Amino acid sequence: MPHFSIEYSANLDERVDMQALCALISRTVLETGLFEVGAVRVRAFRAEAYSIADALPENGFIDMSFRIGQGRTDEEKRRTGEAIFKAVGDYLAPLFDTPHFALSLEIREIHPDLSWKKNAIHPRLRGK
């Protein structure tokens, strides 16, 4: 149940292809070998209202949140976070050429007793 959410400032619309970024993150998550294809969800949410640092209009941000189920070691989670952060950082490298961009990533584990799921995609992808 890896759910990846991207929240981003609206002023990045013309500078970042969010669909391509979502696809990049999905590929990177799957390349770790730790997650099942049918479980991966990546989505982006545009923040229309925001205030960043010194409130300059050119300031922008991308805040990434990765919620995963329990069962992976700290090392596996660290490697996954590093792989995602590197792939996204490389993709967004031009934004770091200005002093107006912030990128963050947090991985959180979901408590299994406090999470409910029903997935009709798994049986199709598993061939059942």
C-alpha cells in the first residue's frame, strides 16, 4: 500500500510537468523491488494558496509524502527514500539553479490495525 502524494505550489505549473514527475516516482518506487505494482499510487495536488519563507512570489515548493505499510527494514526505507529523492532532485535540477525552491520528502508507516483497504486491481495484475 504505497501511497505517494506530492503537494506543490501553483507557481510551478509552467516549470514542472507533474504527470511526468508522477510517472518518474512510480517507476523509481517499483525499481526498489519492495512494492507490488497493483498497490502503487502517485498523485499530485496543486496548492493554490501558500506563503513560503520571505513571501517572494517566485518562491516555490514541492512537499512529498510517502505512506507505506509496515514490514520493511529501516535500511530498505532509507534506500527507498534516497532513490526517490535523488531521482526527483535530478529531474528538478533546473529549479535549484535559483534561490527560490524547496523540496522535501517524508516516509511514514501506516499502522495495519488502523488502515482499511479493498483493491480490485490486485487480482487482475496477479492473474487471478
